[in-house]
Amino acid sequence: MAFLALRSILVLSLGLCSLAEYSIWNHTRGKDLDWWQKTVIYQIYPLSFMDSNGDGYGDIKGITMNIQHLKNLGVDAVWISPITKSPMRDFGYDVSSYVDIDPLFGTMEDFKALVAKLKELGIKLILDLVPNHTSDQHDWFKKSEANDPKYKDYYVWADPTFRPPSQNAFPPNNWTSAFGGSAWKYSTKRNQYYLHQFSEYQPDLNYRNENVTNEIKEVMKFWLDLGVNGFRMDAANHLVEKEGFPDEPVNLDSGVSDPNNYGYLKHIYTMNQPETFDVLADFRAMLDEYSHKTDNITRVMITESYTSTDEIMKQYGDQNRSIAHFPFNFNLLAELGDEADLFDLAINDWMSNLPQGAWPNWVLGNHDNRRVGSRYDPKMIDSLNMISLLLPGTAVTYYGEEIGMLDNMGITFNQTRDPIGIEAGPDNYLTVSRDPQRTPQQWNYQNFAGFTKGNETWLPVNPNYNIINVQDQTTLPMSHYNIYRQIVQLRKLPGVQKGDLEVSSIGSRVLAFKRSYDGEETGVVVAANFGEDILENINLAYVLDLYDKKLTVNITTPAATYKPGDIISSDDLSLNPMEGLVFTFQHSLASSRSLSVVLMFLSVFLVVRV
């Protein structure tokens, strides 16, 4: 649950040119990759994908009607944001029942039909699970607030503090909510405060109570039995808080002076507690055991956390226990501007900190952050898809990014649905609201972009749907849609699935990387110009250590100098403004560096023989 504009979590030391080489072949050589390692995961925000009944809200039947779209893209896994019962104050992330479909989305029979359709098409299903908190309308919370003996400790409760001279009751400490203000809400029914790290209608579960962990594992089993292939764990690093509830220190480096602002404090007692990793490891063990007892098909666990790279890496686990198959990598969601060297460092930050044997992943957009074409120049959409889809590991695509959808910044305050935007008020709502990136999928140029046959939509459709929609782009060879499909197809090469990575930035404008797999003839090179000037005489052969200087153009962006099939010299490349290119190359050895190692070995061998 990202609730704030994403802050950069990278400590970047800028230079004119950097070169780093990372190998993931030790993790994969001689091994077949699992389904979750080979796939692109496509995120569907269900309220906005397709409305089947004309009420203006996307639903499960609407997803089922359009699953072929994913198959056409080459996507093999789908992650669906929450569809369980909810008051919808935070659109499903406030769960009132973990095991019921919300009527807004349809019925359990609709869900079973969706599972069957996905299975028919060979697409795996990942569901959003919200383990940190529930809605205050959940039966567990109602019983906990009433001091029911079984449920009284299912949530985090604390007595008020009384401060002189008035001796008025105050919250237990200074902890703040991510939505602003105190993280504590007083209950007159129980005469205690309950913790809510997010909104006050989202009380935090108490994972120091083992029964809570067991309840969530039963929820997981319920969905696994229905055919779900894994879970995305929302707000995973918030599960456990420090015992004793000590005050959190002020973050003097944040520049925030308002004590009600979430950024005012260092959240060292409400995030990344050691016990949080214990709970997550317990969830993972349950998934592994389920897979082992059924069909040996992996049930994947993906965790979501907005925190430092060091803390995120702990969610992979260690040699003693497994935790996440992978935690989401949000480095490319940071505001990196048009600086290629910042992208280089963002990539290096993840790959250099990756634990031995861990699997990387790349997230370019999601429901909590501005769309990629709105964070950057829209002309960079194809190049950024090339980068995120061809780097090592699993790629994640937010719905609409395959056609280059943009944020709808024309949403008025009266149309705002996001609680964060509403709380910010009419003057500031657009600076924090997540509504602009959650507007309906643009299927065609019919009324409401083909999203609904009704008379309204839950959020207004972006007016640009006449020129940005699926129907038109399927017929245009150089559309975002068709370029995206070509990139996904290229991911099937062993050099992309298992290959090494060399990545380099050339100044602040060119990002380039090479993917190659020792023993495979075909490698891949990606090069992108982030600037507005034509760049000439670029020597990729030097910065990427290319032994064979001939590159074959495979995929281009619309502004490309070259066309697919062109053969160019890698030591004399030209790039138009904001142009991206994907090349393939043939090699008998992975690189000249590999050749040097072989020659050095032979020379030593000959000296010894002599």
C-alpha cells in the first residue's frame, strides 16, 4: 500500500560514466526456471479494467471477458488487486471479509469462472492479500472492540496516556499514520486506543498473537484451494511493531516540520521489526508446504514494502529460511528524471545488493504511483518498457502501460475518490491523489473508451482515449502495444531469461546494457537516449565489452534511425532524441573479456608445461 509520492530510496553518487557487470548465471545455470521467473506479471486494478454490467465499476466478469488481451500480449501471470468484501473506503485495501467476494465485483461463481478461463489460457493467478490490517467493519475488529475473549488481542490496543496539568487522555505515543495525523484512534466502547498505520478505518492486526497468523494462513489456504497460484502481500514491512510502543525519533533530514506529516518521524519502531520477518517466513513455509502436498507447482509469495534497499533485501530470507520469492523492486518507480546515470545506479543498487541465489524483478508502474508516461516524457514509454522487460528477472506491468496510458489530471475535486486526495482538500488533492493513474482502461474509441455500456464511470475516463486505446494500437505496427508484444516475445531467449547483465551509462543521456548467456549464440543489447539531442559515434563495443562488433537491429521505437534487420557497427551507433533500440548479436564466446580469461589460462598452462 503505497500511500505517498514515492521518495527516492537510493543514495546516488553521480559520475559521467559508470560500468558494472553482474552475473546471475550461478543462480540458474543447469536449472530450469520456474513459472514465476519466466513470466511478465500484469497487474489488473479491477475497478478500472472492464465493467460487464453497466454500473460504472469494473468487475470479475469484465476481467474474464478480456483475459485474451493478456494472452495476446504474451503475458503468463496476472495479479489482481483486492476483490474481497470491503466498505470500499480504500477500494478493497480495507477488508471486511477475507473469504467473500465483494458484490461490487460479482460473485464467487464469477471468480471460479475466471480461474477456469485463466487455467484454459495457461495464465497463473496472483491475488492481493492485505495482512497488516482489516476494515473496522470486519467481524474480528467488532468482536475485539467488544472485548470478546477470543478476539480481544487480534488488534493492537493500548491504554491512553494522561498528561499534566489537565490529565487529559492522549494517544500512547507520537506514532503517525501514513495518511496523516496520529496512528491511534480512541474507542469509547473499549476505552483504549487502537493502532492504524494507515487510515483510522484500517486497524492494525496484532501478529504477536499467534492466532492472527494462523487465521491469515487459513485465508491463504481458502484461496489456494480455489486455484490461486500465489499472493502479493500488501504493506509487508508493517506487520509487527516494537513492544512497549516507544516514541519514534524525529527525522531531522526530511525537511518536514509538521508533526502530523508521516515524513516527520523515522519509523524505526513501526517498520521492519525482526518479528515481521518471522511472520512472513511462516507464510512462505505454509505456501511451500501446500505446493509440496498437492502438485509441486510453486505458489509464489511477493512482498510490497516502501523502505530502504537493505531492509527490502532481508525479505528474500537467508540460508536458514526462505521468505519472499521476491520483494517488489521499486527502484525504477523513483523520480529519476531524464538522467540515464540515475537509471544505471538504480539498476546497480538492486543487482549489487541482491543476495546469492535471489531472483531480481522490475516494477515500472502500479496503482499507487504516477504512470510511466506521466513521470517521464511520453516519448520514453517504449524505451522504458524495453529496459524493464529485458533486465534480468521477473517484470511487472501495470494495466494500460502496454498502450502508454497517461494520468488523467483533469479529475476535479468533486470527482476525487481516493481518501488521501479527499483529505488533502480542493487546493492540494491532485498533488497526492492516486485517482489519475487508476482511471478506466482505454479499450477503443467508443463511449467511455469501451469500458462500460452504462451512463457513467467510477472515475472519469482520460479524454485522450480517442488516440490512446487498445483497438487502434493493435493495427499499428509501431504502436506501444505492438512494440510491447515484440519485447515480451524476445524475453523467451535464453540470453534474456538466464543471461548475465552488463549495464552502463554514457554520460547522463545514454543507458545501455547487454544480456548474454554463456553457451548460447544469441545475446541482446538495449540502448536508450534519454535526451532531446541526436547522439552520434556512441561506442557500445567498448562500454559493453562486445567481442563481435556487429549488431542486428531487432526492435525500434518510432523515432528510430534504423529499422529491424539493419546490421550496424556497435562502435559507431547513432541515437535520435528519446530513441530506444534493441539489438541481437551472435557470439562464440560471451565477450572479449571471456576471451582474455581463456588466453590467460592457456598462457599459464603453457608456462607450467614448459
